[in-house]
Amino acid sequence: MRKLCILVSAMALMAAPCRVLGQARGLAASADNVDDGIDEWLRMPVRRLHPERAATGQRTKKNNSDKKQYKYNGYRYVPQKSAEQRAADAREKAHLDSLLAIDYTLPDYSSLFPSRLTWKDEPVKESREQLISSFNSTDLDGETRYVPKDVTLGNDTNALFFYFDVKNRRPQSLRLRAQYYADDPLGIEKLKFVIDGFDYYFTPSAVKKGSDAYNRYWENFDICLSSRDKDLVYALAHCSWARVTYIGDRGFNHVKILSKEQIKDFYNTLQLYRVMGGKL
């Protein structure tokens, strides 16, 4: 009995290593199977299932289907339009062509703005009798002097006007007289006229100066006008408004806006001078 127990124990000890070896072999086989599965998974093709990629694929298919509505003209696809679309395009093109055919050039408005007045040898509309009623005439040593009624020759008044003398029924030179009378001396060097927005200049050749018993200063000049002054004469006689600046040699100026009556006197004097045969 004792020998039988020893034999069974020995056989059990011999079987244990076999079971361990068998288990090891089983584990190895299973490991090999796993490795083969991984290799097979890696060798499988990658499927692009990203949402954007999928959408792109859908758009590509749609674009390919849309190409059926386009015609290839050699370098790009151009849309195929229906007869209604072509007619609408033709109407729109005709409308644009009509707009482009319109002359958009701005009209010339320069005639509406004042321009610089220059001498014009126009006929005198008024008669001698109509004009002479606005003047005072004075006889001086065989000459007759015509001066507008509302001005006075003298050193104690401010004035600017035309006048002329007639000798042997022939007008002498048309003259421009300026009279300055104020509390301060001016030293007139030249006159700047702004007539309807344009500048005219006049430089007198000689200016008389003095003062009176009231400690007031007077200055005046009396100059014969010539053909070089024709534009200034015409402008003063035909302007809408005018301003004169007496420019002094001491840094002071005297500014005077000419009244409507003064402008009218310039006009009447020039026209009477021409009616009586005077020429610049």
C-alpha cells in the first residue's frame, strides 16, 4: 500500500510540468493569433470618413452633375442659358447701352457769372438832351465845364467822379478827379478798384496835399484819362457794384464803396462825352 502511494505521487509530479508546458504553448498560440489579427488590421485600406471630406465628395459629385448644365468652350465651362434668360440679358444690355449713349457733359454756365468788363465801342442809347439834364455847366475862360450835379469840386469834400471841358464845341480830355478829406493824412500812392469782383488799378501822376484851419487834411488829384484807361472807364460806367481803396504811403488805406448814384454819374458822364464827340 505504501508503494502504491509513492507511485501515484511520482506520476503527479511528472504530469505537472506537462500541464505547465501545455498552458505555455496555448498562450504562445493565442499570442500568434493576436499578432496576425493586428497585421491584418494594419493592412486594411484607410476609409476617409471625415465629415468635411465626405461633404467635399458630395459637392464634387454635385458639381459633376451640374456640368451637364454648362458647355465647355475650350478653356472653361460657360452656363447654358434659357431663351428667357438670353432675352432678359439682351434687354439689360440695351438699357445700359442707352444710358452710356446719353451726353453727360455739363452745360456752360459761364455766361451766368460776371466777367471782367472791358471796353466796348457801343452806340449811345440816350440823347444829348436826356443826358445833359444831370450836369451843371460852368463857363471858364472860353470853356464850358460839365460836372455831375451831385458833386462839388473842392478840397473840403470827399468825391470821385468823371468830368470834362468843352472848348470850341469840342470836348477836351475826359478827366478823373478824386478828393480825400479826413482827420489823418493818407499820402495817396494809387487806387485799387474792385469792380464786379475784378481788380483794376490806377496810379495818379501827381497828388496835391494840404491842411486847413481845422487841422484836417485834404488830398486830391485831377488826371486826364487816355486810351490805356478805357477798360477802367467802361467798367466804372457799366458795373453793378464797385469799391475803391485809396492806398497810402504810410501803411494806411481808405476804403469807399461807390453808391448807385456815383456809378450812374460815371455812366452819364461817359455817354455825354461820347455824344458830344469825345473819344478816349
